[in-house]
Amino acid sequence: MTIIKLNVERMTCGGCAATVKAAVLEVAPTARVEIEIATGTLRVEGADEAEVRAAIERAGYGVA
């Protein structure tokens, strides 16, 4: 299964991380999502990268 690794801009707290995770799970309910707040990184397994990027951007965060 493909693993997506992204840097999420403006994700600075637990609330932000929860919002990002919820956005990803909305488009990929069975995906495995790991977030590292300190580095702003997101790791997703079992999802389409374009859909994940779009979901994060819809939630108000940038993706680098």
C-alpha cells in the first residue's frame, strides 16, 4: 500500500491535528493517519494523495 508523507502548513496544535486527521478520514475512512505536530508532518497509508491534499486544503491548511 502506498504511504503518503506531507508537510502541513499552519498545523501547530492538537486541535489543528485533529481537524486535519478528520479531513483526511472524511475522504479515506479506512486510511491509517499519523501526525507529528512538532514537525508539521502527516503520514497516510491507504488513501489517494490528490484527495488527501484537497481535503487538507478544504480544511484551511496548506500542503507543501
